[in-house]
Amino acid sequence: MKKIFSKITVAMLSFSILLFVNSCQKKLIEKPFTVFTTDYLKTPAGLQTSVVALYSGMRYMYGPNGALNTTNSGTDEWSLGDQGASSGLDCGAYNLNSSNGDILTPWNRSFNNINLANAVIEFAPDVQMDAAAKATIIAEAHFFRAFYYFILVQQFGAVPLDLGSGDFAFNQKPFQGFNRLVPDLLKKNYQLIIDDFTYATQNLPTKRPANGGFYAYKSAAYHLLAKAYLFRGYSSVKQTGDFKSAWDAAKYVIDNQAALGTALLTDYADIHKEGNDYNAEILYSVERIQGSPFDNETNDVSNEFSGKANMSCNWYNANYQNNVSINGAFPCDRVIQYMRPLRQLCPNPWLYDSAFADKINDSRYDNTFRVVWLATNNNAAASGINTGDTAYYLVPSKAYGDSLRALGTKKYRIIDPTQFYLVSRPAIQLYPSLKKYDDTKRAVPNDASGRPYVVSKLSEVYLLAAEAAILDGRPGDALTLVKVLRKRAAYRASLASNPTLLAQREAVMTNITNSDMTVDFIMTERSRELCGESLRWPDLACRNLLVEYVKNRNRNLVAAPKVQTFHNLRPIPQSQLNAMNDPDKAKYQNPGY
Amino acid sequence: MPNKKFTLPFFRRIMVNAVALSAALLLQFLFFTQTLSAQDLTVKGKVTGDAGAPIAGASVILKGTDKGTTTDAAGNFSISAPKGAVLIISAISYTTKEVRITSAAVSVQLELADKSLGEVVVVGYGTQRKKDVTGAVVSVGEKALREVPVANLQQALQGRAAGLEVQRVGTKPGAGAVIRIRGERTISGSNDPLIILDGIPYEGGTLNDINPDEVASVDILKDASATAIYGSRGSNGVILITTKKGKPGEAKLSYNGYYGITKVSRRYDVFNAQEYVAMRDLGNNASAPYMAEELVARTKGVSTDWQDLMYQNGFVTDHNLSVSGGSTGGSTFSLGGGYYKETTVLPGQDFGRFTLRATIDTKVGKKLKVGLNTMNSLSLTNGSQFNNPMFPIVTLSPLMAPYDSAGNIILSPTGNTTDRVSQYSPLFLKNNNGQWIDKVRRLRTFNTLYAEYQIITGLKYRLNVGLDYRQQENDQFQKSDKALFPSYFRPKKGNTASVNNAEGWGYTLENILTYDKTIGKHKFTVTGLYSFQEDHSHNTSVSKDSIDEDFIQFYNLGQANASNSSKPVVSGSEVFYALESYMMRVNYGFNDKYLVTLTGRIDGSSRLAPGNKYKQYPAASFGWNISNEKFMQKFTFLDNLKLRFGFGQTSNQSVRPYESLGLVSPYNYNGYSSPSVPGGTIRYNYGPTTIVTGYNLVTLPNANLDWEYTKTINAGLDFSFLNSRITGSFEWYKSKTNKILYGIVLPVTSGVNGEYTTNIGDMENKGLEFTISTVNVKLNNGFTWSTDLNLFGNRNKLLKLTDGFTQNIPRQLFLGHPLSAIYDYNKLGIWQLNEAAEAARFGNQPGDIKLEDVNGDGKIDPNNDQKIIGSGQAKIQGGLTNRFTFKGFDFSFVMYARFGGLLVSQLHQPFANYTNLTDGVRNAIKTNYWTPTNPTNDFPIANFTSRLRPITTDGSTLGYYDASFIKMRSINLGYTFTPAVLSKLRMQNFRAYIAIQNPFVLYSPYMQIGGVDPEATGTGNQGIQNPGNLSSRALTIGLSTPPTRSFNVGFNVTF
């Protein structure tokens, strides 16, 4: 039958050709104006714009909901605020399963950028362009490939190096497998991360100009390289000399600050201060522009809870607005300076009671948390609180609160640490609210932040070096470095004119010895220096401290009893398993899930 | 494409002739004068039809001349003619008769044509007598199309033809509908049938552009043997639309129009104040305490019904005026204009359409016939883009008063603080006052020109030229919020506006050769075609906020603050495609008994990769007119019995232009942002001033992309009994589609975030269709009762996925199940108090949703406990029309029904629309929720979404209901004035009618539980959070303008 039809159609064809001389076949070739094919990646412009995409992809990793939850929630520092408590699958409750939405942020946003970095590294050598510019592009591609992999390994353990076309190769095949069951994969992952970061330390531009934008510079690569060595040293695939290598990488930055364009600031308060986003202590930030949602890739900056919107300014805020009344009145409106009270993350008592036990000599508590809210309306005028007056004060201790109350003259509401919100203590939804991410240049209080998100700081390099030294058996080296930070922490602008008091406080802060130099001490110092900066969860998981610290310090009703060793890794997302063509999905999942 | 040297003068000649002729014709009809020759008789006559009733408007033509006239309302005519001449008398629905003039008085009785047999069916690139048709073709005539007063053709076709499924996808004015012929054959491509308007493909457009009043008939080609002539576009069936043409005879002026009032037919059932308090006290009260105003309202017993305050009456009106006529020489014309406007029950939503049309057909000499048809429409839709205030109307607190003591609208009457920032009172919408513009303006001009030349007897060449241009502008503006002049759409924000301009144009050239030959009992028709079609479209879209002054609106987006936060977002796109085709068809008939149709087509498309462009489509079909056999002659009650059988292959063009090329794009591929959305582009900044754009790989190239091919076999039986009092047909078909295309969702570890479109998988559709028309009662006093009934069922099944999946969850594809399968947890009920211990084992508490533990392992998990819980596929559906006539009265009602299948009510899925959260933060759709004292199994405890549960997506199981319904679509009562009255009024015809559209729903399980309408309001996820198991093709019910009913009064007048 088919043959007959073919004959008929052939007959038809010849018949038609006889009749119509002109052919329109040329018109059947597609020549699109706006559609770019993968050939574009082999042009100088294509390489350049690919690298931009690599930078921009990091916005998913720092600031959005999923990023904040996977890196902060359910640690010793942070548990769920009253509004975060409702989600049963939240990372903070250790009720995690593969359907959790937060884990999709690191998982879904990494591999396409890794593939793109592979493409850049693969294609760049054959592209005709300025050699120096090309060298930087290749170094940036290595830097970001390692960076994306590093984030994945911290959260999920071993992940594929072969995306479908071989290890480290740009994949253009519609590959439906999941190359996770490769022997020694985690080891290979760490090797790639360390090799790539090492390449970046050698080939990236050296010095960030004062107040310059955050391209990837050598200092950032050294910082991440040090951390990669350190984490590998803690891992099951540790190599001899990892801690020494971590020390070397970190120490290089500490010793070459001027050459690399970095320095510790005098005042801890200035590091995260709004408007000071390009200071010398920061080695690398994921950038955004204040007040420019479109350039920050957010459409609806007030309501977009997905994508690249930086929610950090709203994520940590307590309910200053309509929960704690002053004689029945609510003196604080939702206003730009206090951010949106999203109440997702609330500090554990361990953080404000233990880690920040000293709130006097150590300036960092005051510079980390908002504990005072001023009235923004006259609702509580009957209680003597008018706009601009102090409305709420979260006092440092119960004793301090009691003494204030005893005065009987304070019109504002005094709330002491025994009253701060906890899941077990739900009546008052107020707690010290992290203020590092304040952004007052937003249009409305609900808006997401337009501030860059700090990733690498010189201070963390000090702490990494100190930790590496301890693990390498040289507590004395650690002590020197830790003292630098602790001395700086005593500084407050208000003490600049009182050198005696400052010196006293510095002395208290630096009154530590070699015997204090333990990993536990460093971990607490990290909380004081770095709390809330999207570091803590991997910090605990990669050091295998998660279960111990969460059980002892996390005050969420669910997290402490539930957390187990297998929680050191996140589950592989269900969407990944569903999209894979192997019906036996269980063997790809992390154990325990 | 014809050669240029030939084309230009040829066209020019035709054009000049056409223009000259039409001008002459118009003049002739406008100043109609008749001259008498001395030797002629003045012949007076009367034309009657069945039972001696006069036939108005019959054409009377003097044979061999172009002289002629038409009968008046009483059937009388007068013409001057020489004795012995022959008059040709014809009228619609009657057989034409020739009468020789023997005296000055002539009386002619015409016989009703045997409609089902004499009827001509449009079959694509030509027409056929219905009795010669061998494929599965169904026709919907003018009468049926006109029966229900509707906005568009889709609605007119709903329930009118077996195998044709029309499902509404919106309740706002101007909303479209989804048309499916015999089910679905593609997953990722379009399942829309090919639409051919007067022979030319009607591309890139909505049927809303067509004024249903301009359509004379719609023919639907269903099986492959009928659609193979359209080759690569035939798979989804073909709808051939024929517009009205003039008829020879005196020019006629017709007016058809109606006006109607629209009212809400069913409101959303929400909690009243008392029920709201009860629900809220159970809900998440701690984090959303009552507002101070609410506490006061509670003591005063306030209960605000926001629906009452917002709904108003809408109207619908339609006016069509046309002039048509023609000379006896074969030149005809038809000119018309129409105006349609529809508003609805919510402020700011309406749809209006202006149409203009002209058709001219004329002969040039004896052998050449030329014609031009131009259809132009301008439509304006308001309120279709962002104006959907249903959410506040349904969820605002009934404890909040709408107006303050001074009678002013309360700015933000929400029952919680969170919404105060962003939700203003919807009452502001009742007075636009420059607040917003939400307008879509669409212009379309669709023109066809043809020339038909008879080369020798039986051999005709026809050139069809189609020229199509469409332009659409979407304008949006939302004014800035000011203290004394609030802006509903921009609370606490500045203004914003956007303009999207899209245009498309294309042409079609068709060269058709037809050869008819009869040798003895053998009858042949051979049709050959070469055609070429090209289509271009392009759009530019700009949006901007911080416009200097609100009164600028969207008219100049340059008069705006150009600061960082309010940069204009500019985007655009371009699409081109072309199709080159060769087709040949042979129809052969032997003695009117045995019929054969053979078809072959070759299509070459720009969308496929080079080397892969040309594809072949063969088909064959056979017919046997059993009733023409000798042995059947004794069955005198039988008028016609025909068996048909056909098979063939077609495909659909579901590869999108450029899809085979792969894509590197600057757009964020995160399923949220899109090119036209602010922030949708990959950007980065180095420092606060250096802003750059990034590109990433989105989709992979695939040079092997191919169409989806459907092989169909079809068997049909047509019957007609008792002088056509009973006519109808059965169809059985089975089709298999292979090389199904779909976008594979690759694991993200492949490094590609976009889908990979490829040919993969097979699917099957099979079904039965039954159509019957009966004249049930026909009395001598003129009373008749006739019925049209169609019933059909289609079974769709996915047979194979070649990538190793038995179920592809991201794409919601399941082997052995229909495409519309719904995969989710199975809700068994609600955990009751006495089941607390068992519930606890699953991590649940009494009041939670009880899900089925499918694998019985004692825990509910996403891998093992989700299953197919049903599908959207109807078991059987159909339409029923009953008509009664008595004297001048006619009465009819039209019903439409679907049985079986599950619908997805996103209204009832807590996280879809937030209309069923019952967490105490907002009001909600009223549901029978569980409490310790109300141990229902319907809905869980009010605050269940804030409880800790192992499966947090369990709320989606609350949205599945039986989709069955029987709807009364319209009830119509008309009266046609008697000829006596008409002649006094100097009219040829005058019918007045009243009609109720969508009067009531006879049966719907969904409405029994509180749904407002069992028909979909859209496709895919309409909610805020996607439950994840809804493909973009799923028909879903979201929160939309409530269903309405309209009461219409109308007139059809012909002068």
C-alpha cells in the first residue's frame, strides 16, 4: 500500500513541478532573529555573557528563602519563628523529606551553571579574543564551578561530575540518568573543588580596588579554598595535610592583606552597615543594587517568594507589629526601617544567653541584633508613648529587666530573655531580630532587599586559619588570630573618646589562652562573629556537630528530639528522582530519607 | 509560486474586472429599474411550497438571460417575458424547477429538496454532494448556528456535533473556548483543529475575531481520510467555515439583533459573619487576631455580603445589518456590518466587536469566475488581563463594614493586618475614574481572492490567494495611590503601565486543478494542488512605572522617571514559518453505488530541520450506497443507507518554529520569570553602576524533531428513513498517534534546566459517535416537533513512552491512562476522634485529611502512595436540541451534557487560590469542615494547614469532584409574522424572539457540594501555588467571574 501511495505522491510531485516553475524551498530554511543557539557560547560575547550568568546564578544561593532556610534554619543559632513554625516540612523541624521545597534552591540552580562553566572552560581556548580577558574568564569559570559544587557537597554530599557527556564536560545530550553511583564520588568532588579553587587563586585578578565591585578576586578564592580543605579534613574522604593546606590558604590572605586589597575594619558595626557594602573586610559579595528590583531580577519585589529575591532583610524579624500590646494598643506599624516581620528565624536562647553571654565588653551582640523598637504611631499615646518614643525594649537579662521594672518610670514594654518567643513560649512573638541585612532603601516594608549579600569576609578567614591551626596541633597560632578579632570586637564608636574603658574591655576580650583554643570555642566565636550569615548549617553538618549542637541548644519543640546523624545531608529532591528514567530511585537517595 | 510575468497582468485584469463589475452591480441594485419590451408578456405568478404555503424570496429567472426577479412575502412575482420562454425557479431548500410560459399566469409548486442527500458538503479544496462523501464529515448549518445567541463560534458549536467537544475556558467577556475533535493527540503541541475560512487557513488567531452572524455553515472533517488533504495539519481535525454569500435576485436588506440582560446565575457560597466567626475561632487566631473593627462588628451583628455589594447586572447586545443579492448572470454580492457588546456582572469587564464584511463573486466572460471576500473585525476587551477582584470579594471579612458612617468607602476592609498593606476595598472598582486601564484591542483583516477558469469542459483551474493581517495591542495602566484618591490596583505604590504590540501577517497561495469526467456509469473527479503559505509575527512590549502624571496613562511611557527602580522593561519576539504543499485527490464513483476516494499530500515545513522537512500523507476511503442496490428497493421506507470506511495518516504541526535549533537565552529559567516580566532577564551588577546581562543554556538542539503522526481508521453508517423524517449516522473510529512529542523534564543534573522536546511515545484514541435528527410530530395544522441529538464518547490512552518511563510524573504522563489522568494521594476521608491512635501512626491527628496508604507500609510517602485517582475524560457527552413550530411560533431548547470524569476545583484546594485556607486569616469558600462535634469526612479541621503533618500537600485532594453535568444552554421562543402582516410592513421576513441563555443546570454533583459551575474557568494551574500535578492541558476551575444567565430579546428582519 505504502508503495502505491509513494508512486501517487511522486506522480503528484512531477505534475506540480510541471505547473509551477518557481520553488519556494529556500523559504523553508529558518533564520531566526532573536533565538541564539549554543554556537553563541563559542563567541567572545557569548563567553562574557555566560560568565555574567554564573555570577548572577549565585543570587539564588545567598538571600532567597530556600538559601536562608537551608543554611540557617534548624541550627544551634536559629530555630523557627512563630510564622515559620507552621510549615511541617521546614528544614528547621527536621521533619524533612524529599518533597521539601527549600532544598530545591541549591539543587535546581546549580547544575545548569556548572554546565555553563564547563562550556566556558571547554570553548574558551579556541575563541579569538584578548588573552588577558580570556584568562580571567576561564579563571572565573573555574571559581564558580568549584563554588557551585562546594555548596552542593555541603548540602547533599556526593553529586555528579558527569552530567551526561563525561566528567567536567559540557553536556548537550538529553541525559535522563543520574551519575551519582560512582565510586569515590565525594572524593572526586572535593578534588575538583580544590583544583578549581586553586586554579582560581592563581589566575584571578589580584587586588580588589578600594570600594570596587565584587568580581571574583584571588582573596575570595583563597578563602573558599581554605574552607574546602578544612571541610574535606573533617569529611570521610580526608587527606593527610588538609588542615595544613587550609591554614596555608587562609594565612596567605591574612599575610597579604594590602596586596589583595583587604583589611579588618576598626568597628565591627561597620562591616554589615547599610551603605558600606563595598568595605575592605569583605572579600566577595553576591551583588544586588539597592532600590532596583528589576536589576535584582525580581518582578514583584513585595510578594515574590521565589526566584532570586533577597529576603534576608525580612526573614529574621520578630512580630513588633500586632502581637505585643501596650495596654491594648499597638504602637509600631509595619514600616520600612523595621522591615517586614516575616518571623521565620528566631535565635535560640543559647545564642543570646550563652554565645553572647557578655553583651557589654563584646560589642557584637548590640551590633547584630535589634532589641529596641520605637513607636511609629500614637496608638499608645494613652500610655505615654508617642511617635518616636521607645515602645519595646528586649533587655539583656532578666535581672536587668527586673531592675528597670522596679524603677516604675519606664513607659515602654520591657521584655526579658525569659519571655522571648519560643515555640514552647508562644505568647510574646518578640525576640532579638538580626539586623545585619537591614535595607531601608526599599519602596515598601514588604519589599525584598536590594543589598549585596556578603559571602567571604576577612574575619572568617582568621577563624578558618585559627581552626586549621588547632586541628593541626598549633593552638598558639590560633590564639594570635582569634585575639585580633576579639580585640576588635570590644571597639564601639562610643568608646573612641574613652581609650581607658576601651583598653579595659579589650583586655577582658583577649583574656584567653592556648587552652581555650578548641573547636568548640571557635564554633562559638564563629556565632559571635558570623551568626545569621548563611554559614551555620553547613558549618555544623560538615563538622559532624549538627546532632550534638541541635540537641543541646535548639529550642524548637520538634528539631531537638528529631535530629539524627543522617540529617548531616539533605535528601535528594523528589523532582530529581521523578525526572530520572531509572525506576529504582531509592538507591540514589541519601540514607535515612 | 506562479511566475511573475504571468501573474501581474493576469491579476490586474481580474482586479480591474472585479472592481468594475462590483461597482456596476451596486449601481444596478441601488437604482433598480426595469424596462419592458413591447412584444413581452407580463407574467404574474405565485410560488408555493409544501402544503401550498407561499415561498418568499424565491428566485425567478428567465432562462438564457440575466433577467430575473424574486417572489414577495406572499410568494407572488411578476416578470416580463416572451411567450414560450422558460423560467427557472429556485429557492433554498427546494429543488429547482423550470417552467415554460404558456399564459400570463403561472403557478409553481416547488418540492422540498431531499436535504440530507442533495446537500452539498464542503470537504476542503472543493465541495461534494453529501451522498458522495466517504469520510467522516459533520455539518452544522446556519439554523443551528443561529439558534443560541452567542458571542463566538465556539459557543455556537458547543453540543452541536458528535465528536466535537467545546469546553469553555473562562467566564470573563471575550474568553475563548477549547475545541477538540475526537480527543487529544498531542501532549506538548496544540490540540486545536485546523481552521479553514473560505478555503484559506485561519492562522494565529482566535475565533473571537469571527462574527458568528457572518457564518453560513461549518463543516467538520473528523477522520484521516477526510483530513489527509490537509496533511501535516490534519491530525486534530479540520473545521471549515463558510461565510455567507449573496444569492441571485433582488437585493435584500437584513437585520439581526438582540439585546439581553445578564445576571449572576450562581454566587460563590462563602461563610457569613456568624459562620466566619465560628471558623475563625478554630483557626490560626493567635497569629491573626481579630481587627478592632471586627470585634465591634461582632457585638453589633454586622454581616457584610461582599458579593451583594459588587455584583451588578450586565448586558449583551448584538446588531448585524447586511445587504445581499445578485444578478441572474451569476454575479452575487453580500455586504455586512456587525456590532457586538457584552458586559458582565463585575465592573470593568466587557468585550466589544465591530465587524465589516464584503463578498463579491462575478463572472468574467463565460469561463472565468472571480471573487473577493474581505472580513474585518476590531475587538476591544476590557478587564481580561489583571482585573480580577474575585479574591477580595470572596475572602474579605464579613465582619468588616464596607462604608464608614459618612458613607465613604472604607479603604482597606480586611480582617487581618497583613492584607491591609496590599488590599483595598474592591468597591473602588465600581467607579474607574482614571484608576486603571485594562484593554486589549485587536484588529484583523482576512481577505481571500479567487479566480476560477474553466480550461475545457470538466477541467478547471482555480487560484486562491489569502492575505491575513492581525494586530493586537494590550494596554495596561494602574494609577498611583494617593491619600484622597486611592488606587485599587496599586496600594501604597506609584503608577505603572505597559503596552504590548503584536502583529502578524501571512499569505497563502493555492493553485488547484480539478477535472470532472463521467464515462457511462463511471464518475471521476481529480483534484491537484500546489500551495505555499508563509506567516510572520512579531511583538514589542514595554512596561514602565513612575510615570510623571497619572493622566498620561500608557500613552507615552517616556514621560516618566528613569531612575533605577523604575526602569522600563522592554521585550520582543519574532516568529516565522512557511509551508509548501502538494496534494492530489481522486474521487471515483460507480453507478452512485460504489465510491472511492484516494488522497495523497506532501508537506514541506520550515519548522523541521534541513533534510527532514518533507513528509507524506496518504489516505483512502470507500463508500457503498446500499440503498441504491436492487435488493434494497423493496424497503421503501428507506431513503438512504450508506456504509463508509476509510483510513489514512495525518500529522500535526506541533513542533514550534525554531524548536529544533536549541536555545541560549538571557531569560531566567525559573518557571516564574518570563521575558516580558520585569526582572525576567538574567542580570548582574559589579558595584552599584555596572549592570550587565547574562546568557545561559535553556534548551538543547534536536535536528531529528518530527511531527506527530496519527493513523486513523473510521467506519460510518449514514441512514435516512421515512422521507427523511429520521436521518442520522453512526461513526466508529480508532486512531493511533506515534512519535508523540513532548518536552522531557530532564533531571537538573543534566545541566539543562529547560525541557528537551523530542518524539517519544504512542497514544490511542477510539470512540463512537451517534447523530440523529428526527421529525417526531408533523401535524396537518402545522405543528411540528423535531429533535437533533448527538452523543459521543472518546477514549484516550497513552500506549508507550520510549524513554523507559511507565509514568513520567513531572509531565503527568501515565502509561495505559488518558492524558488527562490525575495523579495524587487518595483522600479517604477525615481522621475521626475514635481513630486517633491509628492517625498518630501516620503522624496525623483527628481532623486531618486521611490519605490512602496505597502500599500499606504504614506511612504515607510521595513515592508509593500517590496513584491515578481519575481523569478529566468524559465517559459520554452530547447535545440535544428540540424544536417546536406551530403557525408562526417556534420554540426550542438546547441542552448540553457530559458524564463522567473528574474536575479539578482549585477553589477547594487550600494553597491553590487561598480561598479555602480556613485558617482564620480570611474568609473562605464555605465548606463542611470537621470539628469534634461535626465528624464529617468532607473537609478537614479548619486550621489543618497550620498543623504539623507528614504530607503538607494533602490539601490538593480536596479539589476533585465528579465533572458530570447536564446544562440547559438556551431556551428560545420566536414568532414569525404571517405574509399578510409582512406585506403590509413591506418586509420579506420578520421574526421576533426571546431567549434565555444558560437558564439553569439540571444536574451537577459539583454544584451540589458548593461549586458554582462545573465547566472549567481555565487550563493548567490557576492558583498561586501549583499543586504540581496539573499539566498545562488540564482543565481547571479557579476563582473567576461567576457564571451568568442572560435574558435576550431579538429580531430578525429582512426587507
